[in-house]
Amino acid sequence: MQQRGRAARPLAALLAMSAVLVLSVQATTATPATAAEQALARHSSAVTTSSGIWAALPTQAASAPYVRSALALTFAVAVVTPRPQYFWVVNTGTLSLTGASYTVTETGSPGISATVEACVGGSWNESTDACSGTVTTVATSGGGAMSSSVVSAAPSAQVRLRARVSGPPTVTAAVVTTSISVARGNARAAATTDS
């Protein structure tokens, strides 16, 4: 009889501990959710926001890799005005662009001015320097940064521009440098999607 009492004590203690655990679990899980919590649980969904990069650069390279810097073109301004030079503006970001800011400088030849132009609504015939659309000035030297809607809109897209110089003949070469900056407001907003 005494052995049976000894064996029953550990069993009773184990049952008592189990009851305490069950009651504590029920107490922590039995708290009713508020109406706001229930509504959130019914109507919430995962939201994914993607980031993006907005950038464009001038280059004479027709394909990547591109040198990420301003583009410097050299014109020999001697007896006659040199022919224009053509280059690409490439959207090197991941977002579509609606515009950019162009800065053109000329160094090396006093009295020479430089102009960067686009052929809007057409294309350049680079052998005759003719445009099948409308020639539009993008920026001029001495004009500071100029905003323009002429830019390659889609990522990796290119637009063809030309640089030309004008002024009296000089004995030193003119170096025309074009740089481009893109403001956040000129880039398509990052996409937000529900899933």
C-alpha cells in the first residue's frame, strides 16, 4: 500500500504541472482580437516596393560598356569650320526618363561657341549633316545647365545628338565637353505592387 502511495505522488505532481501549463496557454491565447486587428487580418496583403536608378550619359560608344563621365570632343578650328561630331545619349538607369539637364562647355579656342542639337521627329544623315525632322538646340556653351526633354526614355535606349562649333578660325583646337544630369523629377516613380 505504501508503494502505491509513493508511485501516485509523482503522477499527481505531473498532472498538476500539466494543468497549470494548459491554463497559462489558454490565458495567453484567449485574449480576443480588437475589431481593428480582425479587419487588418482579413484585408492585409503583402506590398512590394521596387527602387530604381535614374541616369543618362553622353558617349561615342554604340554599346556597353560605357565610360561614366562627361564626353569631350575635339574640333580642329583652322581655315574652315569643322564638321559636326555625333554622339549617343544613353539611359544607363533602370527607370524611364522624361528629361535631363545638359551642360556644354568649350575650352581651348577663344571666340568659339559650341552647340549640341537633336533631330526631333526624324534622324540625322551624318554624311550630309541633314535632319529629316526638326533640328532642336539642346544646350549651348556659356549657357549653363539647360533642361531638355530630349533624352533616351527607356532604360538602355539611345538618342543621337550632334555637337558643332562656330566662330572665327583659330590656331588651337576647341574642346567641347558635354555632361548630363538627371533629377529625380525626370524619372518615372518606382512601382508599388500588391501581392
